Amino acid sequence: MPRAAVAHARRATPRPTFSAPSAPNAHLAEISHTVVEGAHAGFVLDGVGWHGSKALRCPDNITLLPLPPYAPEINPIEEVWA
């Protein structure tokens, strides 16, 4: 298959997205159901737009921990781009 055809086929493949406002909430709810009763889950969030959305509803057994906008000492991958 020529390269152009492969590239076109890759672009045509739909990617998962959180375009619907309820999708992140549904995702968190699903994760919440897998957390063992009596336990608590924590998620470190980067700067993706929906992470700071006012529509985001976090279940009681999950804590969201946002990273600062730029924190190479906390996020080691930042050293790659520095």
C-alpha cells in the first residue's frame, strides 16, 4: 500500500474523544465503580481543557490533583522538551 494511502487510512480512523460534555463524567463514574469499597483513588491531571471544566463532576471516592501549568520537577517528561 502506498504511503499516501496508509496516511489517509490512519486519518480516517475515528479517535476516541471527550467531545460530549457528559463523557468525562461517565468515564469518572465508571472508574469510581471499580474502586474497592472503602478505598479512595487519586488522579493527577495535566492541562487538558476538560480537566478544569465546571461541568466536571467527580465521584466522592476519587480526588483530582491538577498539576501546575509548568512543573518540570513534578512531571519528568517536561525534561525531554527542556
